Amino acid sequence: MIDLIDRVDLGYEAQPRPAEASPRAVITAALALAQHTGPAVLLVPLHRDVLTADDFGLAALAQRHGVNPGELAWVVQTETDLDDCGIRRLQELRELGFLLAVDGVLSPTLERQLIADLRPDFVFLDQSVPARLHDNEVAKAGLAAAVVYVARLGGRIVARGIDTKATAAAVAELGVQYGVGPHLAHPLVVDAELAEPMDEVVPVAWFQRREVRVFRERGDTLSAPIGMTSLPRTGGPLDDRSFARFLVDAARTLQAEHDPERILEIAAERVAEVVTADRLAIFEADWERHRFRPRVLAGRGIEGFNEMEVSLNEGITGWAFGRGQPYRCADTDSHPAASTIPGTAREPESLLAIPLIAGDQRLGILDVWRDGLDAFTEEDLERCALLGFITAAAWSNAQMYGELERRALTDALTGLFNIRWWRDMGPRVMSQSLRTGTGVGILLLDLDYFKRVNDTAGHAAGDSVLRAVARAIRRVVRDSDYAVRYGGEEFLIVLTNSTVEGAMRVAQALQTAIAELRAPTPAIEQVTASIGVAVFPDHGEELDDVVTAADLAMYQAKRDGRDRIAVAPISLRELSGDDPSDDRLS
């Protein structure tokens, strides 16, 4: 399953090989592979016979394979005759954190009840749907409406049958962002003996070399827009020469910024200097939810956008965004796509709608309103369009810069912060602790006998254990805490506003969560960890000293038998003993 916009992998769909393989065999093989495909979503077909069986136990089976529920989607076909028992079992899987998908949908409106009952994360269109879009305005309108319907229920539509670039473009224009088909990728097989024509044989390590995008969880709230209570008034119209200088200066200022929020704030200020406006808004296109996300709101009477959920194809804004061209509307009330902001009266007004597009990236849209009919000129439109162009370019560059920065500070295998991030962030954490008078808990966690995993099961299994431990850490710690892959099989957990007692509780929760992970090889009965605990400023005047104390405490836990938690004493002399670099203490 691939993003149609930027061709990044999002998930993998398990298919039977050979074709006559039993549903249970497919599930078992898929779950065994899931440790390698994460963090991408693995979509596993769920046959009715398995769903309604008396020995139904998919959650327990997934747990035995060490599968993260948030990375596994159970797929049911629309023709499956689901009774109340089947619906209930699927809902129970959702409550346990698994994802759900419905496949073979001709029209989400026709399957409205099933989609409403299950609230699937993914709705796979039947392969015939993309082909029906050619010169069929009714089919296009139906698909556009379906995208909105499914998005409002928190789901994502996935198009099957993407066999050409034109097909991918046709469904993408209607708001479908994800697809499956031979134009995007051929089936992957890890066992060469099971390969069929057009299959691509890959080793299991192939999945970890792929760049994948992790879906945001449902219910994530969007950050608040930049607050602007009023718009500055222009000092008068600019002649062409003055506007050219103004545009060059604006471009330099925007390109020098790497913070997207600051870029949009500057853009709003510059627009208001060029065009007299009563209201202004910049929206970001949230493609996952098919919504416009307000990022800048300025002027009187525009606060209602904070309460609105505007679809990407709704209203004049959505209409102009879909066209992809700057648009001047002389009378917003008379436009066929017009809608009203909640809490506002209909007043005569004009609108400039400027889609913000950089290359093939449709980032968002700039809306500028002025009271009165036909209040903007073509020159106003042209100048706003030019500002929109340089804003989109700067915004795209900032997103790229942010992604590169994120990768530089993130461990590629686990998704946790890396040691470089800690070197940059550690002094800030210490300064904040001193400023607020609160403690910082430090946990140093080292996996026991990890070398045996690599030696007996291979490095792919070792990587799988590290990813599973990272997921367990993320589940346990708070949003305000930090988790770092400190090196090899060692993890550093930074607990803000913490005490020794609080840090111990987190360490115990981590110990329990790791013990529940599936052992990848019979060479070790259970995945365990030794954890050292220390707190700033109790165990050192510098945060690095506290990390050293936690490190020594961790090795004390190993000396005491492993799978233990040790709290650093105030005096580090009590921890003197064997050389902590001794290989026997791995």
C-alpha cells in the first residue's frame, strides 16, 4: 500500500502463496513476518470461518508472535456475511488496539451500515472502481463524496487496480491518497519457492531498509492555529517597481526561515501589506483526514473556523483547491459551492483563493476576504498568487528541512531519539530542571543476553527485539518524557518532573512490559532487561554525572543476577566493583 502523492510505503498486504493456502496458514505466516514489516501496517485477510470459529483467538496468537496491534490490520471482505457475533469480535479486536479494514467496496455509500458499524481504518475500493472514472462525472462525484464520508468516520480510502500513472492521478485528484496495484509495486515474496510470475523475491531484511510512513493514531488533535487578532492596513498601493522589490525581499525572508509556522505568519503579514483585506486564513491540507487545518487566522469574524471541520473539497475553498489555480470570487454568496462560517451572518464579500502548491505537493490554500462585492482586482489576484508561490516554495523547503533534521536526530531502527539528540537536548533538560526546581529521572536500560539473540537467531531477529522494546518503552513513558537509543541494546529514558519513587515505578512498568515480549529464539526463554535508576540533582551536579550513576547501577543489577532494577546510591563508591565493560555482564 503506497502513498499516491509521494510514493512512500505505508503498509503491506498479506496474500496467500500458494493461492490455495488455508486462511489460518496465511494468518500464521503473516504474523511470523510482522516482526520484520513494522512499523508499516501489515494487512492480514480474515476469513469468515476464522472469525466465527469457536476457538477464535487472534489477539492471543498475535501476542505470541510479539506483534504490535497498532501495526496489524484485519481485513474482511464486503461479501462476508457478518452476523452479530462477527461484528462483536471485530469490535473487540479494535478495542485491543488492532486496526480494521473492509475490502471489495464498490461504493462506501452502498456499504454504509457495515462501515458505520466497524469504523474501519481502511476502506479498499473494488478494482473496478478506478476504471469507471473515465469520462464518468457521476462516478467521480460518488467517489469524492465517499472520500469525505469515510474520512469523517476516521478512515482512509485505498484504491485497488492502480495500473497506470493516469489511473493514479485520476483517483488522487478526487482525494484518494493511497493505492495498490502493479503500477505502484509488484507482490513481494520472501520464499523463492513460492514465487509466481511478476513476484519480487526479497530477504526479510529488505523491509527494514525501506522508508515507510507511520500512520498517526485516530484522535490526534491538531495544533492550534497562529493567533492574529487584526490585520495591518496597507500604506497605499505599490507600483510595479516597488512591488518587484517587495517580492524579492519577501522571498529572501521566507527562504531564510526553517520554521513552517513562522513562514506562514510572515506570509500572512506580507499579503496584508500588498492587498487590503478584512479577513485572511491560511489552511494546511491534512490529507490523512481529508480536512483543511487552519494554521493562520486573522481579522474580525473569522474565529468560527476554529470550530469547523472543512473537507478538502468543501466550499469555495475546496473548489479552488481542487482546481489548483488562483481564483477571484466577486460574490461569495452567489458561488454554487458557497458555505457559511458558523456564528457569522451572510454579508456581501469578495474572496481571493490561492492554492499553495510546490511542484506536485498541494500543501494548502490562502484565502483573503474583503467586504463588498467585486472588491478585488485582477492585479490583487496576480500579486497574491506570486506571494502564494514563494510561500509554498519556502513552506515545502521547511518541511524537507524538518524531515532531514528529524532523521538526523532519530534512530532509524527503533524510531527513538539517538545519541546526537541527547547531546543537544541534555543541557536544555538540565537547565529546565534547575529553573523549575523539579527533578529529572534517568533510567539506563540494557537488554540481558542480547548477544545470544544475534548469535542464534540472526541480526534480523535482534533488530526485531530492539523495535519491540522501543514500542514497549513508548507505551509506558509519558508524552513529556524522552526515550533514546543510547547504543547497541542500551536505552536511556529521561523522565521530566520526576523523583526516585516515580522513576522506580516507571522502571517496574518497563520491566513488566519487556518481559511480556515474545522471545525470538529458544536460546533465551524470555526477553529481560537490567535497569539502573538515578535522579538529577540527587545523584550528581551535572546530568552527565547522573547518567553515569544510572549506568553503574544498571551494571550492579547485572551483577546481582540480571532482570533487576537497581537504584544508584548517593555515593558512587558503593557501586565500585567489576569493570562494567566486562563482556560477562552483557
